[in-house]
Amino acid sequence: MATTGRGPQGPLTGVRVVELAGIGPGPFAAMLLADLGADVVRVDRPGGAVIGIEPAFDLTNRNKRSVLVDLKAEGGAEQVLGLVERADVLIEGYRPGVAERLGVGPDACLGRNPRLVYGRMTGWGQDGPLADRAGHDIGYIALTGTLSMIGGPNGPPTVPANLVGDYAGGSLYLVVGVLAALQHARTPGGTGQVVDAAIVDGAAHLATMIHGMLAAGSWQDRRGSNLLDGGCPFYGSYATSDGQYMAVGALEPRFYEEFTELLGIADQAPDRDDPGRWEELRALVADRFSTRTRAEWTEIFEGTDACVAPVLSLREAPGHPHLAARSTFVEHGGLIQPAPAPRFSATPVSVRGAPALPGADTEAVAADWDLPGLLTTGKETTG
């Protein structure tokens, strides 16, 4: 396990980002920018977030710095606007209209810094009938049709943690939008702008290929009935004798041939191209996998092109030889965590700092950003 430390800061070195503290996709997007080298200053609120984990373990706040600002107190908005004047990017994840009421909406921020990229992260987006409603990942991917594709045919949809909505459809699209807008702002005659990143938009966009297959008649609009959704017996997971699982992705004929040979069913398997016999084939594959342990099957398929892999747990994954060789997981400050991705040949990225503790970096940021006003605390408003 590699241990990281200070070193090259990545391709976004010199980019300044203000993150208005929130939960979920906003912090993850800001973490990705920080991993890539940006100086991300997280503006934490006194008392912390309503939902969250112990700050010392919140890895989405690694590589960042934190200051405490009470946006509801006198002078709070002005402190944030002082940061905005010196920043390239701002990220917020409030419901539509909240940032405006707090005095740090797009008009106020772009008025102080016309080249600012103002990134807005929401579930429903800035407009539309549901824009003002509360929500979470599962509801966003439900309405887009994305959730309907995940899971077996005879049960409810399987909840994919909050990876598909919050992080894939939300955080990653916000980062793409922010970087594209930053490129525009830095071109001759370019200006700042607002990036409206909605999880519903991103989650729908993720299924673009599936929509094309649906239109072409090669995808059925029901769960667990297609090539890539678990309906296919040579693309799915199977239980082993010790209660673990092996994942199979033998789609191409030559990989499938190697798979059936190593599994020991080459002379028994029905025609894979006949969906009418898929259940028969699935039962045969399942029966064979149930005769050995995960470790035994891993050894059998090791070093082959059968496209079979053991299903590892979160704790097991860092120890896999391939991931260990690539340092896909690293250790920093005693915490094992995924390493920054992707990788760069000229501007390497790294985990440079532990999760930022609320307010711990106020003095350093005030000095580095030449903003002594951060060191003053406004009076809380009442009423």
C-alpha cells in the first residue's frame, strides 16, 4: 500500500475554488478538483452539516482547506464575496434561490468577479416543476428511468448506493461543466458563467447508449432481460460454494469459449445465441460455480481472457495484486482510500492532505488569499 504526501499538485495547480459546504455530490466534485491540484477552500458553517460523518474521516474533504463563515450572520456574505473576488470557481449545492437569499447568488458573485465559474449542484435543476422540492439520489435516478434498469426481473430495482445519481450523474457532470466553463472564461473575450448541473440531467445522459439500443429494438424496456443488465447468463454474478461471488463478462464469442472451457461446461452448454435457452444456460453456469469456492475459481480463471473476476468487498479490494501494483488505493494519515484519478504524465496527482477540519485553515487562507477580513467574526442575526 502506497503512502502519499506532499509533492506535485496536478494540472489544476493555481486554480482557486470556493466550495460552499454541503453534502453528497458537491463535496465530491470539489474533492475531484482538489485532487487535480486546485486550491479548494471549503466554507463550513458553524455547527457543521445536518447530515455527515466525523470530519476527520470524511475523505471527500481531503486535499482541501476549510474556513468557518456564518452566512446568516452580519458580514458573512461579504467574507464569502471576498473569497469570490480572488477565486476562479465557486461550487454550491443549495436549493434554487437559497444562495441568492444568503447574498452569494450568481448575480452578486459575478458582479464581484465577472470571470467566475459559478457551479450549481442540485438534484432537479434550477428550474422545472420539481426544482424547489427536496430529494435524494434514489428519486432522481427513478424519474430518469435509470433505476428501472438495475436489478433482477422478478424483484424491485436494486439501489446502486448513491454512485449512479449523486456521483456519476451529479459530481462528474458538474466537474466537466466547471472545467469547460473555466476554459471559456480564460479564452480571449471569455466571461464567467453559471453551470447548472442537475442529477436528473446527468443520470439521463448516462443512459444515452441504452436509449439508442431501445430505439433500435435491441433493448427491452424491462429489467433483467438484456445483454448488459443481468438478463444475459454470460454477463452477471454467480454464487460460489463459500457464499461469495464471481462476476462473468464473457460477451465476445472467443472469450465465451474460453469461459465455458474453464468452467467445464463446453460440451453441455446450449446455444448462447438463443435467448429462449438462456435460463437453461444460467442454471448450468450457476450449478458449476456452486461446486467450488471463490478462491478456487479465481485461481482457475487467473491469467486468462475468460473475463471472470472475483467480487471483492470494499475491505478486500485494496489488497488485490493488480490494484496494489497500480496503487489504485493509497494510505494517508492512517486512512486507506481510493487514489486520485485519472493519472497524468507531466502533472502527477496525489493525496496531499487529510480531510479538512472545519475552520482549521482560516488563518492560512486569509494570508494566502490576502483576505484579512476572514479573521473577523460577524455578529449573528436574530429573528
